[in-house]
Amino acid sequence: MVKVDLGFYVTVTQKIRLARINAPEMDANIPYQVRRAKHARAVARKFCPEGSSITIVTTKNRKDRYARYIAELIYKKTNLSDYLLKKGVAVPY
């Protein structure tokens, strides 16, 4: 989830899916998968601490089947999807 500042003191919270990657799901039924998901989340949080300003790049009106926007997240000129792939906590989609 990301909190988007629309300006004029208006914010919206939006679920997104990172483009081009597949990462473990937090709601998996297999303990091993849950551990992998928690590790991937920790790596993402270390890369981009909560509350950081990021750039979100979406394709116009492109959503997945769960109505999440598919987006690239950029933090300090580095793409989060690329970072997670490099760290080995996600696989290409």
C-alpha cells in the first residue's frame, strides 16, 4: 500500500502491484513461503523506509485482477523491482 499525496492536503491510500516481478505472498499457507515473504518485505523496507518520498510510474488505467495498479516504484533513482530482483527475493514476472 502506498499513500499518495494529491496536493491541497488531499491524500489517498492505494494498493499497487510491483511491475515485472513476482514476490512471495504474505497470506501463503506454507510457513516457508511466509518466511520468504517477510524477508522480501524487510528488504523492500530497508531499501525504501516507510514515509519516504517515492516516484510511482503507472501505465494509464492498467490494473490487475485484484484492482491494484501495476506500477514501477522509484526511490533515489533506483527501481524497487530491479532492486528486489538483484537481491534475489523476487523473480521476473
